[in-house]
Amino acid sequence: MRVPLGIPISSAEATRHHRDMRHHDLVIVGTGSGNSIADERFADLDVAIVEEGTFGGTCLNVGCIPTKMFVHTADLAAGTRGSSRFGVDSYVDKVRWTDVRDRIFGRIDPIAEAGRRYRESADNITLYAEHASFVGHKQLRLASGETLTGDRFVLAAGSRAVIPDVPGLAELHPHTSDTVMRIEELPTSMAILGGGIVAAEMAHVFASLGVAVTVINRSPGLLRSEDRDVSARFTELAGHKWDLRLGRVVAKAEPANGGVRLHLADALGQPDPEPVDVDLLLVATGRVPNSDTLDISRSGVVTHADGRVVVDAYQRTTVEGIYALGDLSSEWQLKHVANLEARVVQHNLLHEGSLVEADHRFVPHAVFSSPQVAGVGQTEEALLASNTPYVSATQPYADVAYGWAMEDTTGFAKLLADPSTGRLLGAHIIGPQASSVIQPVIQAMSFGLPAGEMARGQYWIHPAMPEVIENALLRLPLD
């Protein structure tokens, strides 16, 4: 029995059913990228949106946007160091942490709240601000006890930070990227557990603002998913700024002196002689999909071993009428991937007779640390492992005019290409503005532009940073 919106219920049975069961044409779980789906083209549908957390998802509230606002502040602070070599003697007089924090969340929190109010005001949308989990096929039970059913579902419930199973760690309630940006004051010292993107960005933020940062990572290098040359260079540079404890795991964690004490060991379990004592601990060891908290298996939807929802090229799950997108299903935990997948789902909901596929051929990423890192396509290690023919070229920042201006001696762009066709297979950059410098390479790869044509078929502004790409293209030893 479906209870239409706006129709009075008179019988006791109908009243009970309305209270305990509610049917919608479309149910969207999660308000990150999933929130963008229900535009004016869905106005004739009865839509439910379910969100147990802050409206807007990870990117808006605890991810991309606030972290990059902190990174920009950190860049300003870090930029004063070394300025004397350019004839400018500058220094950071003071960091007003609460002003930094409140400026950022003073902009973000009202956006989240405005998004919630906007959805609540829509005539055809019902917002359920509570936890929900599946209890059966297309049956979603709310924490309040009501069950939602729907003709079609979009699962966009995202991911959450994971706390590794280390003795004593959970009892300390360590910070994650979800909480560390809202602390009340800067600590004197902090340890960051992990060596990936979040660890690299947060280490840059807090070290630039005057915190003594120790990075503890199981691997012997940082950013290990990057091309090996980029990872090696980043690790080398990080070692000059942060206390790196590489090839180490936390064997035990405990409170000490008002802060945290971490007992470390190597890969063989041999303990380090001295523990690490810090005021604050940030765990940045990765995120896991929220499929388990949704009890997705009860809906019949199949998941991968790591919890990601299985989807096809059209973002359809294994259950007809249920789509999934973003961190819940994607191996790339990136906002621009989730946005693309949301557009695909939106189209396919509206045009079930002419479905489109999500294009995941060339997914770029960037690390907003110091220096910046960006990459797209395959790494050299992946090409070697697959026996794919390739040629490579590396162009230092120091050999282009803007690199001279910055006196950058460590940055470079590395390109990988098919030697016969000239098609680019991968690009990996470390250095200033890497996240922007890589964009023309993404465009070339997406539209099949060969390296030679890309290098000589257009103007390259001189002297601008993208010349590092132009010169790398010209260096490729193509057939």
C-alpha cells in the first residue's frame, strides 16, 4: 500500500501503515554528490533524501573544501620561510588558530545548513535526518522505526575514517580528519599515523602553523601509491620538515603526560628503544565504505571484499533499480569522481532507455601538501608490471623560466607515452601548482591528443608554469 503525499488518513490501519511504512518513487541515501541528483527534472516524483550526518557530505564538511582552505593558510605561513633568499625578510609573528578555524567553518557550516533548508522546503522531497539501514529488498529502516520503500534507490552514503586495531588506540579516541580541523587550540606536538594523501596534507598544515609533527608510516616511503620517482622525492623533502618514522607500526598506544605515548616497532616486530610522546594524535590510515552501517547485504546488493558496492559501467548495483556512486562504490575516493558518477546516475534515472557509462579511464588526483603532487594515468611501475611498451621523459622545474623565478630545484614533471602512437599513458608531477599544471595532460589523454601534436599544435604561454609540460613532451623519445 502506498500512501500519497498530502492525502488525509482516516482509518486506524492506514494511520499505522503511514507511520511505519512510507513509499517513495526515489530514495537517495547520502547528501554529498548524491544530493545533486534530484533537480527540477525530478519535480514530478516523490523523492526521499536520507542523511544521518551533516548535510553536504565529506567534501564540504570534513574533506576537500575545508582542508584546502587550511592548506592555503598553511601556504601563506610557510611562504615566509626562505623568503630572505629573494631579498624579502619576512616571518610569521603569530598564528591565531581559532581565527583560522572559525573563518573556514564560518563559511562552510552555513552552506551545509542552507543546503538542508533548501531540500526541506521542496514540495516533492522528504528529508529524513537520521540513520537508516536495509532490512530487506528495497526496504530501508530508519532509526525512528519507520520503513522506507522505493521504486528506485541511489546509494551515496560515502565512507568514514578507519581506526586501526592497535592495543590502547581506540581508548584514546584519537583524532581523524573528521575532527582535527575543529580542535580548540594548536598543540605543541602531534603524531600523524599514515603516509597517504590525508597524512601529507595535514602534516603540511600543522607543521606550517608551528606544530612539531611526527609522521609514522608502515611503508618505507610516503605517498606510496604515486609513481616511484615522485614518492621518493616527496619522502626526501618531507624528511627535512617533519620527523619521519618510516617502516614503523604502532605496537601500543597509551595516555602520558596529558598527551599520547606511542610505542613503535619495525616490520619484524622489534620495538624501538624510545616511544613517541606527543600532545595530539591524528590517525590518517584510510577510509572504509559505509556499506556495513547500511546493512547493504540485506537489500541483496553485492559488495566487494573491501566493502565497496559492486556497480557496472552505468553505476547500477546487482539489484535492479538500485544505483550506487562515490566512496561507497568507487575505488577512487575523490569528489570529482563522485560528481561524474552522480551525473551518470542522474541521466540514467531520467533516460532508462538510453543509458550512459561512467568514464573512469583517466582519473586525476592531487595532493595539496608542500610540495604539491598530481598524477593521472598509469605509473611507470604499473606499465612495467603489465609489460606495456612505453617511453618516459622528465622535465625539472629548474630548467624552465618560472622555475628560475621561484628558484625551485626539486620539482619535476614526468610523462609516460606509447612510443609508436605518442599517446600519453601517464603523467606525474611534484612541485608548485602541480594540481593546475597537470590539467592540459588530463585533457590530452581524455581526447586522445598525441604528445607531438600537443607540444607543437598550440601556444604555450611564456614564461608560465605549464612550460614544464611542454618541455617534457618534447623530450619524449617517440618513434
